[in-house]
Amino acid sequence: MKLVSRIILGAVFCASAISKLFSVESFDLYIFSFQLFSFDLSSLFARLLIICELLLGLGLMSGFWRRTVNWCCVAMLGVFSAILVWRWAIGDTGSCHCFGDVLDMNPWQSLLKNAGFSVLLALGWKAPKKDWLPSRMWRGIITAAVSILVTLTVFLAWTPGIWWRWMGHRSTDLVEEQWQPYSEEYGYNEGRQVVLFLSPLCEHCQHCISKVSTIISRHDLPKDRIHSVFMILASNPEENPLLLPYFYEKAGIEDPGLDTHHISVDDFIPMTDGSMPLVCLFEDGVLVTEYSYNTLDEKAFVEFLKGE
């Protein structure tokens, strides 16, 4: 019973970590929503949490370093539970992303889940030690190798945006000549302006608007200089704005109140070269910098709008 409890808990930890990986953009935004770190640090921290959870799960199932793994599990469950209590206290009832986007659990449901995990941990606390590898040296070598493999896999397969900027990656998708007539029509040709090119049914666009909305709130940026341009997907162009409440709901935010326009798909696709979302920074109508969702630089974005 003790060994079974430990293996079950380890398997659930691994499943939780893997489910977060396959919706890591949502988990990045969840960490960023606390506004404790920049987005870059939030995305790195999110991946480190996933790695720790996965390694603890493997540790529970393998029986290696039982005492250390036990106390690390206590620390993780304790910290996560404290955060959930705090979220409940401030009235935040949104998903905790404990299982990524697979299960939508509010703070109370997550606390009950953690209570169940604690019971399993207590039952398996003194499970029989594995004696199939008694050598501490080989356990250390295997642990180090698995830790390195897991870390490299997570950071290479789910690369954080900051890595692409370090590598000098730049988006060059916007066709300025096709955008210029619209820019003049909308009056975006004076001063510093930011334009978001989005599709109302694009998941990455939903993540983008959530990220930008959090940056606006965190740094108190002027909304009158940030604009959104949506591709028209509705059969009747006049109905396209009706898709936006769904878009913001899926993004997990309220309508940010940005100046918004809609462009036909026949013009939007050639204008953006089919890439979306795009975040474009203009000064007096001239494109200064262009970002994709992954490469959006929070610091540069803020400094551009504040004229620093």
C-alpha cells in the first residue's frame, strides 16, 4: 500500500508537469499574471517549476533519495497551497493551471487536490527503499543524467522567447506598403504607436493580447497609443466585432479597451504574410520594430511607449 501510494503520487506529478508543458504559453501567462517578475523571468520560472515537478514525480516512483524527495514534495505542496489560499482570499477564482489546460480547477478544487496528494505522500512516506541499485554513486550519476536530460528537453522543445532574442531572431513579416493606406486612414502616422495584428480565433493571438494587457496594467501604459487590428473571419464583416467577447474570454481577460479596427482576410493575410500575432512599433508611421508573440520584449515595449 505504501509503495503503491508513492508510485501513484509520482505518476500524477509527472502527468501534471507534462500537461503544463503542452500548454506552457498559458502557464507562462499565469505566472506573469501575478506581476512579480518580468515576462521573460516568468517564462523561465514556469519551466523550472515544471522541471522540478517532473523530477519529483520520477523521484517518487524510482525510490531514489527518498527522504530528500519527501521533504521537497512537502515544500512544493505547502507553497502551492499557500498561494491558492491567498488567491481565494483576494477573490480570484480563475484556473490555477495545475494540469495545464487539461483540467480547469479553481483554487478550492486545487486545495482539495493538494489535500489528497498530502494523504498519498503520508501513506507512502516510509515506503520500502528500492534495493535494485544500492550504490550511491550510480544513483547520483543516474539522477544527474536524468535531471540534465529533462532540463535540456524542456528548454529546447519549449524554448522561451528570450532565447530567440539572444539569438538575434527578428520578425520581418509586415508588408509596410500594404499597411500604409490603413495607417493613414486610422490616423496612426503621428508619434509612437503600437499596433497588434490579430485573428479573433487564433490561440496564440489570445495569449498575445493577454500578455500585452498584463504589461499595460503592470506599467500603466497609455492605451490611446496601443491599437488592435483584427482579421475579419465572420461571413458578414459587420459581425466580426461580435467575435471579440469570445476572444477576450478565451484570453482570460476583460476587454482592454484598445482602439480596434477590422480588415478583410484578403488584405490582412498578404499584409502580415500570413503571420499572427504581430506586435509592431511605429514612430511617425515608420516601422521601428516588429515582434511575434514569442519574441515580444517587455522592457523594449515599455521604453518605446514611455519615450525612454
